[in-house]
Amino acid sequence: MFFIYFNGDNMNIIWKKILKSFLIIITLMVIFSLIGCIFYYFDIFSNTTMKYFEMVMVMLSSFIGGFILGKNVPNKGYLYGIKLSIIMVLIFIILGIIFNSINLLNILYYLIISICITFGSMLGIMRKSS
């Protein structure tokens, strides 16, 4: 039973599902960013509203990506959510190092992203089984 989940073919399928969820998160972030930019350009959003919209946008994108991952993995959605969140946070940290924008607030932001992805994948597993 243990061997079934960790042979090469199943692991490749799992990593493809994680990559698919990662691409969904990035795509949703780009779409929400474009919508936010349009609203900001036409003065529908103020600076303060735009900051909140950005935070909600990232949280919602992360949750949806985690939920889709949870619906596609066989079991233990939280583990796959943690794997996806580690990948996302590492990419954001690398980008933060490149652009010199790492601070305590960003680390809290990355923690929120990780929680949203993990919670979404847990709900995706529960939704799949019912």
C-alpha cells in the first residue's frame, strides 16, 4: 500500500497536479491584478481600498488553488497544501531578495498565504469525499 503512493509514476502525477494548482494561483493573481488596475485607473478604488483588494486577491487566489489541489489529490490534502505553500513562499522570498523587499510584514503575509493554501486543500479533500 505504501509503495503504491510513492512509486515514480504517481509522484510525477502528483507533482503535475501541484504545478497545475501553482499555475492556477498565478493566473488568478494576474487576472485579479488586472481588474484591480482597471478599477484603480478609473478612480473606483482609492489607495487604501487597493491595498485591501491586493491582500484579498492573494488570499482568494491561494485558497482557490489549494482547493483545486485538494480535489485532485488522493488523500492528505493538508500535506499537498503545505508542499504547494512552501513552493509559493520560496518563490516569493527569492523575488523579495532580488527586489530587496524582505521584512517582518512580508513574512506574516507569506504565512497567511500558506494558511490559505493549506486550508483550501483541506476543504478540497473534504469536498471531494462528500
